[in-house]
Amino acid sequence: MINVAIVGFGYWGPNLLRNFNLVPNCQVKYVCDVEIEKLNIIKKQYPSVITTNRFEDILKDYTIDAVVIATPVFTHFELARKVLIHGKNVLIEKPMTSTSGEALELQRLAHEKNKLLMVDHTFLYTGSVQKMKQIIASDPGIGNIKYFDSTRINLGLFQSDINVLWDLAPHDISILNYLIDEVPFSVNATGVSHTNNNIENIAYLTVNYKSGFIAHFNCSWTSPVKMRTILIGGDKKMIVFNDLDPTEKIKIYDTGYNYRTKEQEKTERWEGVGEEDRRLGQDDRRIKGQDKLRFLVDYRVGDIYVPKIDSKEALFGMAFDFINSINENKRPVSDFESGLKVIKILEASQQSIKQSGREIILN
């Protein structure tokens, strides 16, 4: 039996408590929060759970095997550091830490203590994202992937410690890294703050790759409508993911385009024709160089396919993976590396915003 403590009982806390209690061979022994009112509510709903406003109570309890940290981002590093020092496994809500340096220090401690360090990128456990990965990995799938375009916008909630990219983009960046094997090369980002705290509430992030693949993220706390969409464009098919659609979250479009230059068209037209006829039929060679710059585009509009998706609760899948990874000593889907990659992109995006969108090379 894995005994778990949950630290932080805000918006996400009740969901974590409910799902971890459903995982086999796991029980939530503690919930810790600074607000006594929340703890009183927990005692009524879960009388067997010990509640405390003292984090030290959890650290000192040798029966606690794992700690789930669901507190504000700026507290993640120090709390997780203490958990690891006390020899306990740790799961941290996204984003894992405020800097990549902090994340690497936690990794060092986890390795030293031989404990699991995991980050909660819940979307990696959704049936929708797993289905997209399956489709992309299949043959021929959607072909060579050209672009990834994400929109995650809504009205609020304005945060006081992180900007809109750090708040909303981790979901979609983690999905991008999960679906695409290629390592990103650089980022550009722009953003604006409409409050007096200089924390961006609207931001746009572009992630660049050496192959020419490109990923774009649109994040906002100031939209009158809520949108959660991802468009993945391949040279054979395209995927549209709408997380707010209750019945058809994924649609695969057999849609695309082909292009060729005017010069290629002429070459194809005269294949198999005698040399003399070809010479007479060709345009003046003086404009042949221009033909390399001209191109023709053929558009293809085909069927739309809606795949069947597993409707399991993603948060349960994440909780199960955490506990199972501890028991089996295996690497979870949403592991440390997943969290570090997200933080490095977010760090670089912050640098780019402060430098008016300048390209920042990723290490």
C-alpha cells in the first residue's frame, strides 16, 4: 500500500484527492493546506484522511511514501526539495518549477535518494492525446507533419505570480513534445500586460525546428469565449482536436495540397515527346528562370473521419501511472524529462518577450 499526502487543496486538490483514492494499492493519508476552512470540509467528506496545516507533519511521518504538490508555482521547488531530502517520492503539478535550474536540482536529489520525481501533465493521459499519438505513429498516418497550431484562451483567471504562457501553455507544450520526436531549435514570443503588474495576460509563442516544422501557441486570459483547440497539419491529412467538443473531440481531415513549379509542369508535359517537337513547343528560354519561381497548387478536399476515443478520466490515469511507477520502479509517461522540456521552452519564451520577440536559441 502506497500512502500519499496531498499538499495544497485549491482548485485541483479535490480532484487529486478523489482520483488517488480510486487507485488500487493507494490511500490518501494526509491533506495539507493553510486554510483551516478547507480542511474542515475534507474531514466531513473523508473522515479517514488526516488534515493539517503543518507541512512538517508530512515530512516527519515515515509512513508517507509519496507527496503530491499542488501549490502555487513559486513554492514548488522548496517543497519538493524537502520532500526528496526526507526520502519520499514526489509528484508536482505543472509547471514543475520556476526555472530549469531548480528542476535540475530536484532531479539530482531524486537520483541521490533513488526516488521518483514526476510532473502532472494530465493531458498526456487523455484518450484524445493518446489517440493522436497513435494516428501520427501509424503508417501512413497523416504523412510528414508540417505544423502544430494551438489556441488556449478564456476569460481569466489572472495570476499574480506567473504570466499567461506559464499558466496555460504547459498543457499544449507537453502535448507537442509527446507527439513530436524532433527537438526544438529556438523560440520567439511576444506578449502584453494590460494590468499594472507587468505580467502578460496575452501571449503568442512560436517554437522553431531545424527541419522546417513549426509550432505556434496562442494564450489569453482576456477572451470572451473559451477555446481549446489544436491543429496538426501533415502533408497527407490533418488533425483537429477540440477539447470542448463533448462527442467529437478529434476529427481527421483527408485534406491537403500539392504544389509544383511551372518548370516541373513543362517537364512532365513533354516527357516522351520527340526532341524536335519539344524544342518547338517550349517557351522562350529567357523566361525559363522565372518558371522556377512560379508554382501551381492543387487542393484536395476529402472525407472527415471521427475516431473512437477512450473516455477514461485522464487524472485517474495520471495518478495510476504515478503509483504504478513507484511500485514497478519504472519510468512514467509524464516524467521529469517531460517537465524539464516544458520549462526550458517557457524560460526561453520569457526571454524573448522581454526582448520584443527576439529569437532565443534553446540549449
